[in-house]
Amino acid sequence: MSSSGEFNPMSTFGSESLVGKQANDFDDDDEFDNDDTPRDPNFSYHPIACATCRSMHKKCDKKLPICSECQLRGRECIYREPKKKGRIRGGKNKKKKDTGAPGSSTNQLAISQNQASNLLISSENEIQGSRLKYSQRKDPYPVPTNPEQDFELRKKLTMLIPSTLNNLLSENYSLYKQFLKINTIDSYFNIVSGGHPVVGRKVLEDFLFTENPYNNTELMALVFSIQALVEQRLGRRERAMEDINISKQLLSSLFDKCDDFFVVSTFNYISYFFAGEGDDSRARFYLNNVDYYFKEKNLLDHDNLTPEMKNLDKVKTVTRLSIDSQNYHSTEDEHFMCTRLTLIYRYATGRQMPEEYMTIAKQKITPQNVISYLGLLDSVCSFLTLHNQTFSFTPEQRELATITDSMVYHGSRMRILIEAGIRGHLIEVSANKIIDETTKETFPVVPVALTSVVAGACKVHLSIIRMIRVGKRVNLAEGIDYYDYVAKGLRALKILGTRYGRVNKFCGIIMKEQAEVIEGTNTVNSIEELTSQIAKRQQPPTQQPVINTQTAPTMNPNLPFGNVNPQPPRFEEIMSSSSSSTSSPYTSSSSSGEFQSPQQAFIPINPTNNTLNDPSVSELLSQICNTISVQASSMRNNSIQSQQHSFDVNMINQTHLPPSFADINPQHLQHNFLPTVTNIPPTYGSEVFMPSEELEQILGSFENEEQSFNDYD
């Protein structure tokens, strides 16, 4: 300190030279500068000059976050924390009493500015790092790990240095909201909602772009549950779990608001999320709150609901279809298909299944009533297809609806035939078509309820592989590579496994066996080797039993499809039927409804057709009906025999058959219904099951719901 009282920065170094000082990179000179230059109040300033200007011996204006000199020269501006306490800018050469005392106002101000500058520097570095991180990521999708801490940090920083920090944070959060809008909102409305969002797009966007979204806890909990479902559907399971936990935490403070629509919707989405993870007990717990809401408000009549509540009712139905969906693989639950078809009908029409349908659905599936059950399935799936086409507004939704319609129909048909004890060609056709759907572009984002259908098709193909191994089948004999279908099935389950924990929990054994087949574990080395082994085991032609289509003395006419084996048909005894011709061996020989003889209707065990063709439902029902009629002819009870035979003949009549799900979708579920051969639009089973008045009401409700959805959106 000079005699005149002026502060001399060189006096603090004693005899140390400036060169030595520069060599030490000015580490010991990080003290408050005594610069009384007027400063712009709109900017914030650091207590000391930046290290770059010091090393270059340039005048530094100490602006934050970068000084003017470094900004002009394009250099990196680094501010260091002051180590020594000098006179604060603006001070004079007068001696102050207790200037350096711990409680003095000057010292407190210096400490406050020091803390503020350090906090600003660290926050600026974090923001710059975040920007760099987002720009380098292939999938820039920021997720707040702890919104409460994030908000508190913003609040503290804004109070300390509002001018610069507000600009920086506003820019960063604007970027965050933009990412959220692109990735979450669009994915929710295009994929996850299935055309039935529980919140309007404008409401969601207004909330996300509000000044302080943390004030609306109910909507925030819903937003995090939506984001969790989006991330789950896109394969980001770790992030999805983080978001669902945040939604649960927010929901824990809202249990007394169980009648709030946003809260109830959050309950449903959390239940849907845990159904995807295979945690059915927790999923049922959250879904019970949704059921309570509908019962408490007496909202069971779908037609009287608001558009938002109608959508919630449909989402609730999809959630219930997802819970316990692994029971698809077990035939012990006799009511599984009844429950499944009832829920599908509820989702498609918004109504309870009519009594005519329920009478059929409640029956145990047997070879005797499988005709009516397949007709019921056809009618329900026709409504589902019409519904999905009505509420598909984007290309993604349309293709996703196509996959869903096909998988629901063929998966349900497989289950009905298996439960009825009918094996063979029809099941293989459905299994092949299900796996073919998994190769489409939008398959990875299918709902979790379809995972059990894919797994069921995989089990069918594994059963065929087992028969190929023991020589009962030959791969490629029908132009189909079942090893390729096993590989496609494994790929499909792996894709779904990255999204839904349910797959790994319930399909692990199937995936392991598929991997063994693909890797060649416990199998022959090649298909050619397998073919040669089968040829060696074949008996000479003179010793082979000859199956005559005119006479079959060993055939038991009381068994389905004229099976020679006295036991019920097993999967190892698969038989194939050709549908390439215009007539079926099971079709009526005359308009009187009389059937051909069982000998003429018998199908050779070794088919000559090169592909597995899916017969029309008319052919399918005629084939099964003929089998049932053969069985009925041997029954002792004449009254039961005549009643059943009469019902089946009427079912075969083309004018009374429900339109085929395949007939109304001849191009594998195209987006527009095509007229039938007689140019009469399909009536979706009204002739058989449903009064025309109720049918017209359902079809009219589709138009009203579509208009309401457009107004709502």
C-alpha cells in the first residue's frame, strides 16, 4: 500500500518479477480488482479479470459469461475464483472501520458476490454441457430426473442473478419443451393413444408451455405417465421406469382427488404400464380405482359419456385385455375367450355384448359348437376392423390398426380351434399370418396385449419343428421354411422384450427353445441331412397303407375330419386341406344341404398343395360342420341329433352366414371395406346374431364418435 493510500497491486508480490509472475500464470494475483470504470447495469460482472486477458496483458471488462476482449478475439474466457480479498469496485481510498470484520457489510457483500459468481459459472457450464450432450445424441430426448430439485435450482439462480440466468435457462427450457413436444406429444397421439387420447393436444401443449407447469399437479402426474408409456413403447424402459415413479410420487398426494378426471386417467395409464411390465397385481390395483370412478359416477352407458370419458373407457378396456393375457396359452381357463371377445366387442362398439352373442360366448368350446363360436369371432372382429378404420387418422395408426386387426382375428381363431380339439391346417395358416405381420415396419410399437398372440404363434411353429425332428414332417415340403418362421418369431419376441418386461417374464422358455433351434442345439446339422434320415426310415411303398378317397374301411366316422386314430386329434397328426379350388370336399353336393359321404370327404395325410391357403369362412364352417354332422349321425339321442344337425345346416347356408373377416378384408385388411361378390355391403353378422335396429345404432355411433373426436381434438 503506497503512502498516498492508493492500492498498488504490485506491492503484494514483494520482489517477485513480472516475468516470474507470468510464469506462475497469475495464480497468486486472483484478488478483487479495484476498477472504478462505470459498468452497464444490464450485465453481470466477475470480481476479477479473466485468466486469458491477464496472460495477454489486456484490459478485461469482466463481463459474464464472456468478456468483450475474448469475445472479440474468439478466445476462451476463463474466470477464476478470487483467493485474496481486495477492495470492492466502487470503493474509495478512505480507511473504513472494521472493513474486514466477519460481520461487516462489505465482507458479506463480497462473499455474496463470490457465491453468486461461482453458482453462475457452474450453472453455465452445466447448461453448455447439456447442449453439447443433446447435440451429440442420436436421440435427443431429455428427461428431468428430479423436477423438484430442478425447479428449486432455477428459483435460487434466478433470485441471485436474474438478468443473464433467465435468458440462459429460458433458452434451455425452450429447447427441452420442443424436444418434449416432438417426441412425447406426437408419439402419444400417433401411436400410444390408439386414436383415443384422454387429453386434447391443445390442453397438453398449453400445459407444457406454461410459465410454471408445476402448479397443476394433477395434469403433471398425467403427463409423466404419458411420457412413461411413450418411452416404454419406444424401448426406453429405464427412462420409462423413472417417469412412472415420478408420476406415482405426484399421485401419492392426490388420493383424496379420486374423482378428478386427470387423476383417474393417470391411474389407468400407470396400470397399463405395469401390465406391460408383467406386474399384474399392481396393474389390477391401479385399475380398480378407475373401475370405482366409473361405478361411483354411474358412467356405464357409453353413449352418455363425454368424448374424454369415452376414450378413457376404451383405454380401460385395452388395459384389462393386457392384464393376465398370458392365460392365452392355457386352455384350462374355459372362460378366457368369452371374456376376451366381450372386451373386444366393448372396445369396438362401446356397448355390452348383446344376449344373442353372450349365449354363444358363455358356452364351453367344443367340436359341436365351434361353428357358432367362429361365427361370433367373425362378427366381433368385423366391428373391430370398422372401428379401427374409423379412428385411424395417420399412416402410422392405419398400419398399426391393420396389424392389430389381423393378429386379434388369427390369434383368437387359433385359440378357439385348439380349445375345440381341432388341429392342423387352419392353425398353421393363422400362426404363419401372425408372424408375417411382425415383419411390418410399425410392428415394434404394437400394444402389449398382442405379445401373447405372437408367443402363441411361436409355440405352433416350435411344435412343427418337433415333428420335423422326429421325421413326421418335412421342412419345405409345402414351400414353407418353418425354421425361418422360428427365426422371425424369435426376432419378434426380442423386439417386444426390449419394450415390455412381460415378454421376458412369461415367454422366456419359448425364446430359449427358439434360440436352440436356430443355433442348431439338439437338432440335425442341416435340412438336407434331416430329409435323408426321413427317407431312410420310410417303409417300402408296398408296405405303406393306401388311403383311398372312395373307401376307407379303417376310418372312424365319429371322429373329426375322419381321423383314423381313435384318440382325439393331436398336433402331430396335422392334416391339410386345399382351398385353391372353388369347391371343398366338405361342401354340400346339392342345394338341399345334404353332405357327401365321409369317405369322399376324407383328406389325404400327405397333401399335394404347395402352399397353405386360408379357406374362406364359408368353406371353413362347411368343413367343420360336416365333421360335426358325421359325429351327430352316430349319436344315440335322436332329438339332440336332429336339433344340432338342423342348426348346422342353416349355418352353412350362405344367406345366414356372418361375413368373413377375411372376406371384408380381401387384401389383408385394407383400409376401406370392399363390397362382396353380390355388391351388397357386409352387414357384420346382423342376419345371424344382431337385430338390425341395434346394428344401425352401433354404426351410427361410429359416425357420431368420429365427429366428436374431431371437435374434441
